[in-house]
Amino acid sequence: MPSRFHSLNSLLLANVCRVAAFALATGWTTTQVLGQEAAQGEAVQTASKGNVLEQFWVGLGPMYFIIFFLMSVILVALVVRGILAVQAANFVPADLVQGVETSLAENNPQAAAELVKADESFLGNLLNAGLGHLTKGKEAVLDAMQVAGDVETMRIEHTIGYIALIGNIAPMVGLLGTVQGMVTSFGTIASSSQTPKPSALAGGIEQALYTTLVGLWLAIPAIVIYNILRNFVQKQILQAGAKSEELIEKFQEAAK
């Protein structure tokens, strides 16, 4: 990948860490205040008339609200990171292709090789691996490029794979909240000497529904975005592979 992508990536991760730390600190310091308000008899009615964040704070409970909020921030950061990583310029840079073809056309393979060594794109890494085995024959060159391609592919898949991880974890967290909410409601029934009022059961049921809802809200777009990015990556990898074989053949012809 180009060095500018690594700089943006590091800056993005640093900002995510700051936001996550701030969210944890803010959520922790405000848990008691909002928790006391939620425990009051008219908390549900107040939440229904309040803003959306207040409704979700009451419905999810402080713990699940903070968990889902952090997952949302991380998901947005991962999506931005993934979009930056799958840019076409990171796979087959037009300036690299043009520079190499121009240098080879001028019978200057050394200049073309220098351009390849200075480039950190997917195509540049493939060509670098192939040029290191240029004197060993075509089969050795293709094997080296295949190994380099596998390494680069794995690195890119890891970059976007965390989006799928959020998509898989979010429903599980929602399911955990659902089970916890139902346990709370049935615990209220079991500990009551008489049939409890619906309002006594509403808190647990509300948490069960809210956690399921928010978990799906996070999971569905995460899985959709991951598959879109993965398909785009596969397309770019095929193009980079075809272009690398084309250019390496020109290097071999220039070396004769």
C-alpha cells in the first residue's frame, strides 16, 4: 500500500482510540445519574417523550448502550479504513504502469525496476517479487509472484475482515441482552407472591427487544459492506495479477 495510506490508517486508529476512551469515560460518569432517572416510576413514559438517545439509554441499559455505541464507532472507523484500503490506486496504480511501460519502451529496464522498488502497491509488490527471480526462469518468477500475491491478499482481507467480525458479534451481543432481559422478567415473576403488574415486567422485555434490534441494525450493514468490499478486492486482485504477468513478460524480453 502507498505510504500515505499507512499515515491515514494510523491517524484514523488513533482518533478511534480517543473517541472510544472518551465514550467509556463519559458513559461511566453518567451511568449513575441516568440510571437513577431510569429507575424512577415514570422513566418509561419520560423516555418515550424524550430524544432517541435517551430512549435507547433506558431501553438498552447503560452497559449495552455503551457496548453498542463503541461497536458503532469502531464499525464506522473500520469501514472508512476498508474503503481507503481497496482504492484502485492501491492495487494497480496508473502512474506505475505508465512509468514502467515507458521505461521499457525506451529500453531502460533499470529505470523501470527502480520505479517498481519504490512502489508499495499490490502490483508493485508482485513485480518486486518477480524481478528478484528474473534470472531463474519464468516458472520461478511466477511462483514468487504467487507467494507475494497470497501474502498481499491475506493482508488486505485482514483489513476488511474486522468489518465482518463486527457483523458476527453484534447479533450475539443482542442475543445476550435478549436472554438477560427475559431472565430479568421471569425472575420478577418467580420472586413475586402474586401476579406482577405488566409495568414490573416491561423493563426486562424492553431490554430484550432493544438489544436484538440494535444488534441487527449493526450486523446487517456490516455484513453488506464487507461483502461489497470483498468482491471489489477480488476484482482488483485479478486485475493486478493480469497486469503483473503482462509487465513481467516485458521485463523478461528487455533482459534478453
